[in-house]
Amino acid sequence: MMAWSTYLGAAVVTLAVLWWLTWRWSAAVKLPLRALAIAFLLTPWPVARDTDALGPAWVVTMFDTLVQSDADPLRAGAPLLAAILLALAVAGVIHYLRRTR
């Protein structure tokens, strides 16, 4: 619980800095970038097949890819990619709705 609290605090600070850095950019660039960062940082996934403990999906993917010899990197990579694509689609819809208004 303490590790998740620390991670989420750091993720919120990272997202706040990203928000501040992109506030003057055009919406066509900043909305997908913000959506990508949110999906990348906040998608959880089980750290192992036989446990309920969750970790950030990008960390699980990196661990499976670089450290474990028999692990499948797509175990957490595929859901992470799906979350990123969903976030980009939502950002596209928001951008479209803002432009038509």
C-alpha cells in the first residue's frame, strides 16, 4: 500500500507538470499527449499470474521483458496498449466535440 501511495503521488506530480508544460499547446497535440500519459501511468495489472497484487502495467511489462526469461511481455503489454488506444480514441472524440462547438 505504501508503494502504491508513493507511485500515485509521483504520477500525479508528473501529470501536473505535463499539464503545466502543455497548457499553451494546441488541443490537437496536448489532448492525445495527456491521454497517453494518463493511460501509461495509471493502468494497473497483476504482477504475477498467481497473485492479486497489482502494479503499473508498464513496470510489469518491463520486468517481464528484461528480467524474466520465461515470461510473456504481452501479458501486461497488450492491456497497456489497449488502454493507450482507448485513451487516444477518447481524446480524439473530445477534440472533435470541442471543434464542432
